[in-house]
Amino acid sequence: MANILVVEDEKSMQEIIAEYMRRSGHICFTAEDGLDALMVLKNHPMDLLILDIMMPYLDGFSVCRMAREMSSLPIILLTAKSNEEDKLRGYDLGADDYMTKPFSPKVLLAKVNALLRRSSAFPADSVNAGKISILPASHKVFLEGQEIKLTHKEYELLYFLMSNPGQVFSREQLLNRIWGYDFEGTTRTVDTHMKTLRQKLGGEGRHIVTLIRSGYKFEVVV
């Protein structure tokens, strides 16, 4: 059971999504615009956010960015926009998944449950490499003892690579492992997340090695 916030200004769609979430045993909160969504997020701990992009007052891209600054909770964007640049913008802002309208509520529920499983499936042991430390139990990442804020997908990528040091993973493998086989985006998503992850790791970002035409690996650099 999880606390899920559904932000959708179309009332009938909001009710359909919320009903599917509740049938699956989740507690569902709703908001009809971006401002209401931020108020809910500030006052209630959420485990996942389902967020429409086209909304009055404050669009979904803005809410996604602000929500990501507040929390590392998984975020699924809903939109009628299907072009690649809009999707990449959403992932750049910290979204974890993307569904284009019209969509199947059953598929949305499957994505929700998959994200919730992945966000809570890590063991409690710490993972360390050089100046980077991960505490999986709390999903916190530390660089030289100082906590750094990662998006949910950045965290999953870093944790996965650090847990498999020296092993090369193709973009397709990372896409399937982190985003899932039903992900609608392209391998450019992996490159975008790797770029921002390296930036947040500063000099320690050099541990993430790019192999041309092969993929990525995590290597402890001394």
C-alpha cells in the first residue's frame, strides 16, 4: 500500500486513475492543478506522483521540477504530447516514466506498481566507492560525507552501477533494467541521466566510464 498523488485537471480522468489505484490497495490523493499539487506534497508524505502536464496555473513540467527539489519520490508524467523532445524535457526535470494520452489505466497501474517495487527493493547494506557512499535503506547518497540530491532514476542508475563495478552495460540493458521493458522512450534518456548524474558527482563522476558503442560501467578510480 502506498500514498499516491494524482494531479489531473480533467475530472473524469482523475476519477478513473484514482479508482484504479484504490482498487490495487493504494491510498490516493488528488489535485486539479499544479498549485494544489504542491500544497498536498508539502503537507502529506507521498510515495509516488502521477502528474498531468497541461494544467492551469502551473504546468506539470514546473510541478515536476519543484517536486523533485522536495523529494526523490517516483514521478510519472501524463500528457497528450508525444514528441521526443517533450519526453526528454520531462526526464531532464526528474520524471521517472511517461505515458501518452490516451492510455490504458491498467498499464498505468502496472507502471506504478513496478516503480514502487523498484524504489523499495534495495538491501539495507551501504555501498561505498572512493568518496561516494550510498545508504540504500534511506535512498541517500553522500559525496565526501555531504548528502547530494539525486532524482529517483539517477539514484537507481548509480546504485546499479556501483553494485556491479567493472561490468559493462549497454544503453539498452540499462534502459530495460532501470526504466523497464515497457518504457516508451529511447536510449538518449540513459545518456541524459548519466550526464546530470556525473555533474552532481563532480570530480567523482569520473567513476562512470563511457565506452563508445558499448555503454557504461562503474570503475573505482584511484
